[in-house]
Amino acid sequence: MKTPSIAGGAGDIMQRKHAEKTLQQSHQSLLAQQIAVSQLALALGDPRDLEQVYHTIYTHIQALVDVQAFAISFYDADPHHIRTEYAVYDGSVVDATWVFPIPLLDPGTGTQSQVIHTGQFLYISDDFDAVTSTLSQIASRQPNAEDNKTLGEVFLAQAMQTGSVLRSALYLPLRTEGKTIGVLQLYSHLPEAYTQADIELLMALANVAAIAVQNAKSYSVAQRELLERQRVEISLERRVAQLVLLNDIGERIAAVSQLDSVLERAAHLVQENFGYRHVGIFILDREWGKFVMRAKVGEFADLFPPHHHLELGQGMVGWVGQYGVTLLSNDVENESRYVNLYPDLVPTCSELSVPIRVQDEVVGVLDIQSTYLNAFDEDDVLVMQTLAGQIAVAIENAWLYDAAQQELAERKLAEEAFRESERRYRALFERANDGVFILTLDGIHIAVNRRAHEMLGYEMGELIGLSVREVVLPDEYGDSENRRAALLEQGSLPLYECTFRTKQGTLLPVEINMLVVEDDAGQPLHIQSIVRDLSARKQAEAALEAERALLERRVAERTADLRQANIELTRAARAKDEFLATMSHELRTPLTAILGKAETLQEGIFGPLNAKQVASLRTIEESGRHLLSLINDILDVVKIESDKLKLHIEPVFIPSVCETSLRMIKQAAHQKQIKIFYELDSKVVSHAIQADGRRLKQILVNLLSNAVKFTPIGGAVGFEVVGDAVEERLHFTVWDTGIGIAPEDQTRLFQPFVQLDSRLARRYTGTGLGLALVALLTEMHGGKVKLESEMGKGSRFTVSLPWLPVYGTRVSGATVPVAEVGVNTVALSYPIEQNAPLILLAEDNKDSINTFSKYLQAMGYRMLIAHNGIEAVQFAREAHPDLILMDIQMPEMDGLEATYQLRADPYLKTVPIIALTALAMPGDRERCLAAGVNAYVSKPVELRELLSLIENYLDIN
């Protein structure tokens, strides 16, 4: 009866051990997967460069599994295609212009179509024919184009050229927000290249990649919409300003009656308000059949001779005068119609000529020139065309005025001359493009042209004898009478707008120019009014206003969309920060116990150790410190890139920081039998530099560590410090006789997470963060990094920082004598004296409690343990400890809230509190100090440093 029971028990034990081993392997695989996902998420933190996002996804996946060919494709619902946006073969990026959209077929008829429809991965493990068929199938679905290649054709051609055979293919869905947005394609020349664990890991990475790509595309769309909105706003503002200027110029031109004065005023106003290099106005001389320059202003004004003219059809001005069409040339050397009569005087590069029309007849040309190429745009054309119309009105008004004056003068000479003059005036009067009204001083119509009758809907002659009251809108008649009274007093009025009422009762918006015609004695004879129909212009203004309102609505909608996009980006950034903070805490907490135990054992707290045990403990501590430095490097890079790392600038003693940095790499150099050469310029021996001492040491240690790592056994490493008082620069140079760096790799050397040798079988380890931190921290100090290297002969890194010598100042980093690290044995002092200082440790991690409490008890302190913030407050009020070690992340109540309550207690507000926490993100230290702690210590911490800090606060208290 007993034998089966024993056998059964042994079998159960073996099964349990096998299950435990399987579970442990599963946990290790899950941890590796989480680390890979975290690293990819960290690398994809910046969504601004979509091409860089694709490249980062590829490099992370290529570092994990074998990838001969790689592509990222996306599904486009309209026109129902899959398009490839990024492809790599054998490490080289395939030109995206080769890739054509792939029609999305029914599920099951194509690999990518099947993945898009099902949202599941597709794996061809070891089938050369299937992979080749898939690529050929992709190639056959493309449009026929002689100069372009499809993705499938490219991959097949590359495989044939290299002689490799693609035997495995893995298609992974890119999913976000419950939708499959694309496909991640991996091809390998290995059979069964991807295991189930690989596929699970790659699926997790594909989810992270899908989110990053979606964020990058959203960011790109938001940026384009923002630029478009800014362009529309600027264009609208410019157009409104132009309209205001045009209106002002038109009023000022219309107020002048003499033609030459009109032209000079117009030319000056155009040049002053629009800043053109040269403005000229040509008027057609009908007798000569030539266009004569009657007004000129700007750079070329004094270069043209008097009476400068162009024949009809000659040059751009003559051509515009002949054909009545606006002509623009932004490079006159390429304009066949351009003629320069004075090439030695007038260096024209761009020219714009606009016809001036009066009653559909070209009577002049408005010409602007510039010494610059591409000086004018479409807005300039529109503005000058509008202005040409206003000048035409002013010219016509001036002609009418001149004709009227001439007619009155000729009346005195002879009746015949008077009648001839009247005919001329009548011709102009009747042909005027605007309505012309001649009124008595009381406002009765005595002469009205044909255009005026047409505007108001009256038959010819019906307006004669009617009062102004009959045509002016009743609501505006009072204003009209006031203007007429002012006109009689002043002799003229500026342009103004009002509303007429037609014979049919409709309303007509008009623009009026009025003046008083006087006799030879200067007495007023009658009132002349020129009226322009503004219906078309009002309709255009209304359309422009409607367009402006529409643009404002669109801008408001785009602004709302951009605001929402910014909210999403902010949320994503906050999520990243929270993730980094959590990972920092979770990694630092176990490191605290590991390093604390190693330090406690080395100091002999639990008894003496033999040489092998000491060596093992040193290895454990060195590995833990190395892991901690990697965590710190990653956090430093994130802090710098998010602009959350602040430098603490103070005087730093140069020899001290150099000697400290050399001591930190001394052991590694000794193990490789590397000679260290150290040369310090005598000019800087007694000087200090303004810098962050901790970060400066970090820069130097990273350079020295790299020099030792990449220098073979028996080589040499040098450290030189030279001060340049003239340029006020301090040069730190680290050289080595190591492997050297190829020129093509030097540009990538200072990028985060870049290892020049990224193979799985690479010789040198590391994260690729050291030199990136060197460059970033140097730039934050206002300095720069210089690299000189030759393959096989070593490298030379020089960090140059601003240097203003500081004398006689107490500085950080005082010189500490160099001593070999040994094992210090501390005898246990149990029982602890009853009057020994009492320390309250608030900590929820059992390993940390065990490490800190046993060490401090061995140092002669009484210990009181609280496992959460509630117990910490309760025990402190009951026991009144001499000092409190406070963890921040604890269950029930966190350390910050516990500190607030302790500081509110009058009996405990002066008790020293040291925050002992794994939080190490930007702002954590400030939050802890604001809560009332006396000191902030980031886990893991060296127990000797913690002991020194405790003794210091107990002495002060």
C-alpha cells in the first residue's frame, strides 16, 4: 500500500517542477516581449516624421528576427486599394515610386486582402513556391507601366540577383481602434523563420506600430490644415487691405479735375501705397497715334527723357494699347513683345501693363516695372486692373471738366465756336459710361445724358424738369439736401454713395461726383453730377463678404479639429510619461534590494566573507550598477528630448571632476591592461568651470568608458584638458588606439539607440545611448562635440565648453584621494541601546524593508516599520521617531499624503523626513520637497550614502 503512494508522490513532484519550469520560461518570454514593446513605444514617441517612424519599426523588428524583405502597406477605402508606403530589401530601402496600389480583392484571393478582411496574421512557414506565387500574384495585379516596377517584381528581382530564396513569409495586421488599417510584411530566406513566440511578439509590436503610424499621419494632416488656414487668412487680410487702399486711391483721384494732375496723383498714390519700383501712365495721343508717358514716379522716373512715347504695338505698352489685353512678364528677357529703348539706363526685369478704358476704348496704359524677377503675382494684376478702371473714371471726369471749361470759354469768342464746343461736349456727354446730370442750383434737372435715363428707367427727356427729390430715396433726401448746400459753399465734394429710386420703384446704389460750374465772374451757374451705377460692384462685394464668412466658418471648423488633435497628442504624451514613470519605479524597486543586499554583505554585516564570495558580490553590484546606469541613460534621453531635464550650473573644480572620471574607468582599463595617459593644462589646474558637475562627469565618463571598451587589450587611452583663454573655450579630449569609426558611420554615431554593429553576434555590448547623451548634454551646456577617427587607428573625441575662469571659489566635486575599494567589516552591535535613535521606515516592499532595516540595526539604530502611509502616520504619532524614511508609492495612502499629514501635526512638523523612492521622472523631486520632505533620494541608493545622510540630519536635529 505504501509503495504506490511514494511513487505517485514522486511523479507529482516531477510534474510540478516541469510546470514551474514551463511557467518560468513563459514569464521570461513575456518579460522579453514587454521590454521589446516598451523599447519600440519609446523610440516611436515623436510622431512628426512619418518616414522615420517606418524606419524605426523596421530596425526594431530586424533586430529581433530574420528579415530579408520588409514592407508596410495600408488599406485605402477610396478607391478600395492597398498601397505600399515603405519597403526594404536586404537592409536597403526600396524607392516608393516603384510601388503601385494593389486592388483589394475578395477575402481568400490574396494574402494582403485576407489579412485586411480577417484581421488575423497569415504565416507561410516553409514553402518557396507559395512565397514566390504570392509575390508574383502581387506583381500581376499592378498597372502595366514600362518605367515602374511593382513591389512584388522588386522583391523577386532582388532575390534572383542575390541568389537567395525567400522561403518564409509572415503577414501581420496593423490594427487600431478595432480596425485593420494595413499589413506588415516580413519575408525570410530561412525555412520556418518565425516561431510562435516570434509571432506573438511581432503581433504586439504591430499594434504599437499601428498606433504610432496613425499618430504620425494625424499630425501630418493637422500641420497641412494649419498651414492652409494661415495661407487663407493672410490672403484674405491682404485682399481686404487692397480693397481699402483702392477705395481710398479712387476717392483721392476723383477729387482732382485736371488730367495731368489726375495722372500724377494716381501714379504717386500707386507707388506710395503698393511699393512698386516704377509706375508710369501712358495716354494715347490720337493725332500722333502714339502712347505718351504723361506721369512717371519711382526708380526710373528720372531716367526716361521728356516726351517718352511708344508707337502703337511697340513694346508691351504699345501691344496692350493696341489689343486692350493686360500683359504680365516676370522675366522680360523671355518676352518677345518687350522692348527697352534705353537698355543702358533702365534695368527692367519684370513688367506689368494694364489697359485704361473709357467707354470700351483704350485711352491709356498703366505700366509698372521692377528690377527683380517674378516681382508681380495675380493679386497685383487684379489690383492694377481695378485701379486702371478708377483712373479711367478720373480721366473721363477730367475730360468732361476740360470740355465744359473749353465750351464756356469758346462761347465768349463766337457763337459758332460755342456751338462746336457744345457739340463736342454733347458727344462726350452722351457717350459717357456713367450718368451725367446737370442741375440748377435748386436741384432741378436741366440736362441728363442717355446713360442717366437708362440707369433710372426713364425715356429720353422725362427727367428734364424733375427735382432731385423724385430720384433720391426718401430716407436719404435730407442728406442729399445737406450735401448740395455744402457743395454750393465749397465748390466741390468728394465721392459719396447713396441710393436712387428708379421709375419702376426699384432701388439703385450709385456713386456720385458733384461739382459747381461757375461763370467768368466766379458765380455758380449750375451743378454737374456724375453718377456711376454700383449694382455690379455691390453684388461683387456681397459675394466677397459671403466668401469671407464661409472662410471664417471653415477656419473655425479647422481650428476645432486642430484643437481636438492637440488634445489627443497631449493625452498621448501624458500616457508616455506615466508609462516611463511606472517602468522606472518597477525597475528601481528590485534593484534597491539587489544592490542593498550586495553592499550589506560586502560590509560584513552578517559576518566575514571569503575571497570568492567577495568577488561574486562585486560582480552582482557592478552588474546592478550597470543596469541602473542604463535605466538612468534612457530616462535622461527622454527628459532631454521632452525639455524636462534642467542643469544645475555652479563652479566645478576642473582637476577634481577629471580625476573622479578617471577613477571610475580605472578598474576596467586595468583588466584589459590598457595604459591611461592623463595631461592637464597648467592654465586650468587651479581654475573652475561653470557647469553642472554631475552632468559634466557623465559626459567624461561616457567618453572614457567607450574608449576603454573599443580599445583592444594592451592598447592606450588618453585624456587631455586644454584651456583656450582667447576663445574662452575649455577642450576635453579623449583619444584611444581602438578600432576606429568609418566615415559613413560617423554621422549616425550621436543618434539615440544607434549601435554601429547591430548584429546578433556583435562583439561590443551597449544600448547606443552613451554618445547620444554626450552630444545632448554638451549642447545644453552651450558646447559642441568634435570627432576625428580612422579605421584601425583609433578615435579622438573633443568636447568644447564655454570657459570663463573662476578663481578662489568654493566648488563642487572637491578632490578625493584615490584608494582601492575593499571590504569593510562592521561588527554587529546587538542588543541595541534603548536610547539609540529611533528610525521609522515606511515601505511596502519586503525586500527593501529587510535590506534597510537590518543594515540600520547593524549600525546601532532602533527600527519601526510601517507598511503603508496610514501606518506611518499612526506609528509616528505614537512613537515620535527621531527620523522617518518615507517611500512614496505605497498602498492605502501614498507617501506624499502621509508627509502632508505629518507636517500638519505640531509635534511632528520638525522631524526629518527623507523621501526614499523609486520615482525618478521630471518633477518628482519637486513634488516631494513641496510636500515637506527634507531630502529626496532615488532608489537604488548606496547604504553608506544613506547612512551618511541619516547621521547628518540627526546631528542637525
